[in-house]
Amino acid sequence: MKEGIHPNYQECKVHCACGHTWTTRSTKKELNVEICSACHPFFTGKQKLVDTAGRVERFQKKYAKKAQATA
């Protein structure tokens, strides 16, 4: 590995907008993020599936009829 070409890799404090803080390593001393795994809806289980124009129901009806016909 060549010397003098790599950035200084140091401990870094990460602050989320929700107040969650953790330590990692980065080339920067501090990072501020808007959303993290503690407040993101996908990771917290609060994600809502948005049904646009009844597409999910249409899909379920369509394939429920095929499943009944083959059974």
C-alpha cells in the first residue's frame, strides 16, 4: 500500500434528526443524517403499503379465480 495517498480514517459520530446517535468510522469527524434505522418506517414496521386505484384487490381477485378454477 502506498503511503501518503489514503485519507485519514477515524472514529465518527453520526447524529440522526430523530435524536439517535452512534459511532462509526469515516473520513469525517461528524455526520448528520435525516433518517436512520431507528426511525425509518421500513425498519420500525410502520410502513404502509399504498394501494393505487385498487390494484392489489384487482390482482388478488384475478388470481383467486384462477386458483379456484385449477383446484
